[in-house]
Amino acid sequence: MTAFDSRVDPAALAEEALRDHIAGELTRARERTQWLTGAVDEADLVGQHSPLMSPLVWDHAHIGNQEEIWLLRDVGGRAGVRTDIDQIYDAFANARADRPSLPLLSPTQARRYVRQVRDEVLDVLSATPLAGRRLTRNGFVYGMVVQHEQQHDETMLATHQLRRTGPPLQAPAPVAERSARLPAEVLVPAGEFDMGTSTEAWALDNERPAHRLELPAFWIDTVPVSNADYLAFLADGGYATPRWWTPDGWAYRQRAGLTAPLFWQQDAVGSWWRRSFGTLVPVEPEEPVLHVCQHEAAAYAAWAGRRLPTEPELEKAARWDPVTGRSRRYPWGDGDPTPELANLGQRHLRPARVGSYPAGASPLGVHQLIGDVWEWTASTFGPYPGFEVFPYPEYSKVFFGTDYYVLRGGSFGTDPSACRATFRNWDFPIRRQIFAGFRTARSAGPEDTP
Ligand SMILES: [Fe+2]
């Protein structure tokens, strides 16, 4: 255990304390949703800021609709508030690009709707046992709904980053403690470790079950790839050199005309700027690079003579404790995230400089594995051995295969409730609007083994 061991474990709470914890998490998520939907006017709520994203007002009512389906109708056994709108807010029935043309609730109706659902949900929470059914045991389904709302809040934050109209978003810049001198990379020795979890009460189905995995030794970057690092790739003609790119990556780079990370622009004297939530800011050399797709990350890694880490490598670097051999919940230990440990929860609207949060580093000294930027991996999204759909296949199972690549660690826009060292995110390798960066790795040779 480290000094940072304050942990809220739903499985260890008495029923009344668990109800309070759930109510607190639901309220915290709702305050964030209100902030994200209250930051712009009606036109910006109903408009579509990118074909990649839903109108903000769709996300808003969709959050309420999922809460109604799971907590009111299923757990509460109640009739529900608006059974007539399920189809409109079904993410699978409607592609994002088509959502603006649906008969959506207006911003005022959406606000009223989610409030009505929440009022009834708090009633259900106080009246329904949290034991018995697997769905409600340890408050799992409430935790699932909290994470769903927070995940949509991060999606709405990405919509704000894409919009070109309305007021900019603002937040204080991170002023985190920072390690002075760090080695460029860290050796993770060969051997077994426990990947995934069977004990985390609110972990989602794709994180389960815990299983033992043997990995060969590898080296991993101590910190995420910085803008300065990435600018060297640009300056060396990285975007014009097919040999650094996979065939798919090069085809996409050509088709989309990629020349730099999304939101970057160069001025007349050659300095780089990036648009950040409506404000043009200089590209800060020591911040992690942000808004690159998996193809760009992989091309950079090849140029650097390295590769992207696999998903198990990134999890081992984040969780494995060489002293005990145990896998931790987080790099720093088993305690929940705090502002001293990681840049999470939209407290800031940008990543902290590389080398920040030494108190949040892993036992081997790898920094910023949680928070700041999601990190692309070399792995596609698949089930763990023993995977079981729970509670519905549309959360994970329908995405398994070779189309999606896994991202790990969460970003400055990820809430702690939706971020663990076992948490798995996934997206198409061409996606750049998400808050993603990366770090690189290389396989260790026999000379590295002590
Ligand atoms: Fe959703």
C-alpha cells in the first residue's frame, strides 16, 4: 500500500453507505452534464458540429433514456417516463450523422425529461434492495449508469472541442508537480501478471475476468510522446514518408490529407498553434501530443525505431508491482484517483506536461499512465478468456473483432468513475477527435535480462 490508499469499494460498503455513495456519484455526473449542456445556447445544442458527433441535445436525452431503461423500468419495475422515445435515443438504431434529422426533444424538454427520470431514480434507489440480483449487487447497475453518463460527458466535451460557434470553454491550466530528470524508458521484466479484474465491483464486462498472462520483457517510454517529439517527426518529413506507415495507415493519410495532428495550424513564420476549445494556443512542446489517430501514432513509433505497446504491455506497466507480484487497481496503488495523482475529471481542458504527477507513477516509475491523454495500443479489441456478456451485448461484445483498437488510461476529460487501470476504451484507428495520444515501446533483447 502507498500513502494514497483512500478507496471507496462498493463491495465493502454497508447498504446505507452504498446508497449514499451511489447518490453522490449520480449527482456528480449530472452536475457535469448540466455544465456541458449549459455552456452554449439553444442553437449550439441542437446543431451538429461534426458528422462524427451527435447534437449535444441528443446526448443529453440519451443519458436520461438509458437511465430510465435500466434504473426505472428494469431495477424499479416502473412504467417509465417516456416509453415512446426509446427508438430515437437508441445509439444502434441511429447513426450519429442521422441524429439531427430525428424528432428530438428540444433542449427544454430534454432538461425536464432527465430531471423527471432522475427524481424517480432516487426514489427507486431508496426503495430497492442492492443485494440479490447480480445486476443490483454492490450497486453495479447504478455504477454502470454513472459511467455511461460520464462517458457521454467526455463525448460531449469532444463535441465542444469540434464546434466553431458559440463561446470558448475555459478552465485553469494544470499546475502539477513534475519529475526533474527521468530516464527515457523503463524495463518491464519478463514474467506473468494478472490482467483484468474479477473483484472490482463496478468494472464492466470487457474488463473481466482476471487472468494470468505471461509477457516477454519490454521497454516502455517513461512518459507519453510530447509535442516536441512529434514535431521532430513532422520536421523529418514523417507525413511524406510511406515507409513509416502501415499500408492502411498510408492509405488513410493520403485520403484524409493528414499533415499534422487534428486542430493544428502553422503560422506565416512556421510556429505551430492548436485550437483548444475555441481558443488558439501555441503548441506547448512539453505537453503530450493530442488528437492523433492510431495510424499516426504507429507511424511515429516506426520512425522512432520503436512500436506501440500492446494492450497487455500497457496494463502490466500500469499495474504490476515487482515487489509483491500483485496487480494494483491503479499505478500508485489501490486508492481512488485524487488531483495530486492524475489529471482526470475535466478539471483542466488540456494534458499536463510530460513527467507530471510523480506521486501517480507506477512501481517501475512509468508516469502518467492514468489521465492526461488516452493512449493508443497496437491491440484490437477482443474478449478476455472466460468473457461473459453482462448485462447486454451492445456494451462490448458487438465491438469485438479487428475493426477497433484499444486505448488505455483515460484523459483529462475522463471522470475517475470511468477510469481504472483495467478500463478498456476502443475506437477506429482513424479517429482523431478523441482526447488521444500515445507512448512507444520496444521488445527487450537478451542483453537486457539481468
Ligand atoms: Fe450511450
